[in-house]
Amino acid sequence: MTETTHSAGAAAARDLDVRELGGARVLVLGAGVSGPGAVRILDALGAEPVVADSRPEAIARLREALPDGVACEGVDLDRAAELLAVGDGRSSVGLVVTSPGWRPDSPLLVAAVESGVPVWGDVELAWRADAAELFGPRRTWLAVTGTNGKTTTTSMLEAICLEAGMAARACGNIGLPVTDVLLAEPRVEVLAAELSSFQLHWAPSCRPDVGVVLNVAEDHLDWHGSMEAYAAAKAQVLTGRVAVAGADDEIAARLLADAPAATRIGVRLGAPAAGECGVVDGVLTARIGGGDDDDEVALLPAADVRPAGPAGVLDALAASAVAMSVGARAEHVAAALRSFTVGAHRAEPVGVVDGVTYIDDSKATNPHAARTSLLAGGPMVWIAGGLLKGADVEPLVAEVADVLRGVVLIGRDRGRIAGALARHAPTVPVVELASGDDDDAAGPDEPQQTMDRAVAEAARMATGGDTVLLAPAAASMDMFTDYGHRGRSFVLAVGRVAGR
């Protein structure tokens, strides 16, 4: 993949006025999570959506999810390629709306760009429709991105905005597609949008009112092609009125310094400078009032924040900075965060067996995310592995070697983690488990069976006072449907160890 390919895809997003979609044939690539929302909004705009997917059952599920009266044509990918072929000087398709997971070098997307057909993601489609006020007055967009902590921060942000009386809704990568928000009743005025680097790449026109980059570490390099391209995608959220970023993170801090936003706010674990949020004597504190001195405003004690620990505190500071930039006050922040509870599979304790604590951090889908849980304290038996997505696991293994009691490795890229352990933690016991990705004949029960074996091996290595931690540092799709499926499999396996 080259930077040229990425640039071509981004340039193609700017060539069409969303108000011209009435009557246009629009090719929607992918019938998964973002597909139904894209079809609904295209139908509302008067376009003719055609959904392309290699799985007939996925198209059938999409049709079942559509409201009565909303129809779409379904085609396989070969037929989609035919639709993109240029005839009589133009393609029969006026726009491609791609699922965010489709890489810019995918043949269909390359063909679209070469044919002069614009390529948008569902976030770009929603942004343009909202900016044109096709579904009422323009909403307020609050965007959250980063390598780790996006979902927690977005959930906190929604909670603070709701406490402040705003008609807010968490959306984007967190669950509800942004396209659905524009059609939601009652009307949503404030979008608390978790946006992945994929979504941001396919939304080059998006300029959120307030955006935050929590942190940037190696992830999805196989998709973006380079660390520079990955960071550039994240920086897209910092192009609006207010930019917020993790000041303790080297790359995020650099993106903030370069951001074109009129107001830039850093969040840090130490004492905040003027125009920042941080921690003073154990209390989350904001200095973003806009006055000459930016007087300190106490929000709440760090000890009251859940999830506990530095990562949870930084997420809370980021959510607070974003919400306060659109009118939330200190009392709203304190009330919302005191009642906030962490979502499933995010460093979630799931049981204690024979003095050993079992923690489900299946959401740790990259090394940066796994680091926080591994360094939370005490000896760890680590269950790791999956798809590393081009990330380098060596620095993580070198940093956490001293806390490891043992390691159990699963998933396709387990050999790379095993190699890093051999170099940086040669005395730590390591068990590698073959799994369904190694055997085309593996049955549907194979993921659970592998997780059962992994937890049993981890329990054998652990002693009283240890923690058995599922923090894979990798994506789940080689074995599981998603990180939630992986986490639920871990919880079931822990129950079996406990004799339940």
C-alpha cells in the first residue's frame, strides 16, 4: 500500500455535493454494522442504494434490519465490479459508500477512484448530510479517537453531556452508526462519536466541533501502511474549533501542537498548565475557563474515577475537557463520573478462584492497550495472542517481563509474541496453544475449547495472590467474532475452572 493510494481515496471524497444524491445509484460496500445505517440515510436522501457483499446471508440480515418501506438491491462483489465499470464515458454508480474496514488498496475502491467515482465512509456521508442541514439544523459533533481508551472516554463524555441536560448520544465505533443518529427520534443534538482510524480515513471532510486524540501507538499498520498515515488519520478530529489531546503522549502532543484549532487543550496526569486539565493533589482539575489566569476548577477526586488507575483518570480528564468545551460545568462532570461504571471486557474482574483474580481485558486489542492492565500491579499470568495488525510487541514484552509469572499464547500471531518473550523474558514459562486458525477443519466450538485450555493452563501457573489476565494485545477475528465474543469465552472458561 502506498501513500498515493490513500491520498487518491481522500481526494475522491470531495467531488460530490450530498444534495445531488437524489435518484443516484449508490454502491454500499459491506452489509455489516455500518451497512443498514448507510442504506437508511441514502433512502431518506432519495438515492438508490445497492449493497455489495460476498455473503448472501449478510445481505439477507441487512434487509431484515431495514424498516418497512426501505429497500435495496443486493449484489455480490463480482456484480459490484461490473457496476463500477465505465460505459459511455461514465460509471452507472454515482457514489461508493464503503464499510470502514475496506482498505484503500482494495481492487473495488481503486476501480472506483480510477473511474472518477467518489468514495465516502458512512461518517463522511453523515457529516455531509448534517452540514447541509438535510435533516434539520446542524448537530454538535464531539469526536473521540486514540489507540486506547476510546470507548470508555466516549461513554464518559455521553454521561457528562446528559448530566448537563444535552440531548446527546454515544455513536460511531461504539455501536450506533452515526448515520442512524441523524434519523433518530427523539432528535439527537450532540453526537459523542467514537471514531476509529479507518472511519477517519474515509471521512476527510469531517471537522468535529471538538475532537480529542487520547494517545497514538502502533496499531493497524497493516491497514494504513505506515505510522505516519495512521497518526494523520487520528489527527483528523483536531481540525475543528477545539482540539484536545493527551499531553503525556509524545505523538498525541505533537498532533495537538500542529492542530489548526483555535483552542487547544492538553490533558495530563500531572498538574495542568493554563489551558489544560490535569491532577492537583489527587483531584481532577480543569484550567480551561478562558480567563487570563485560567483559575483551577476542581472536578472530583481521582479515587472516585472508574475504571481506577492512570488510564481511567486520563480518559475522565479527556471527556471532561471535551464536555466543558460545549457548556458542561464542573458539577455535571463530578456527578456523571461518580456514577459511571466501566463497560464489559475492559479490565473487568470476573472471578477469584483459590486466591487468584481473573481479569477480562479482551478490549486490549493492541500492545498499548494491554500495557495498562499488565502494569496494574502484582504478578501476572498473561493470556495473549490473536492478530497483531502490524504492531511491534517487542517494547511491551521488554517492559512487562518482570511482572510475568507465566504466559499462555493463542491465536495466529502467537509465535511473534513467543519470540519476543524468548528474547526479553527467557525464564518465564510459556505455553503455546494451537487453535482453529491452524486447522481448516476446526468446528464452531474450537474457540471456546481453546480458551478453556488457555485458562486451565493459566490457572496451573498461578498461585494465590496472582492475577490471570486476558489482555491479548491483538485483535480477535482470527478465532472469535469480536473482542466481546473472546471476553465471554474467557468468562465461561473461568467459570469452569471454578467448578461452576
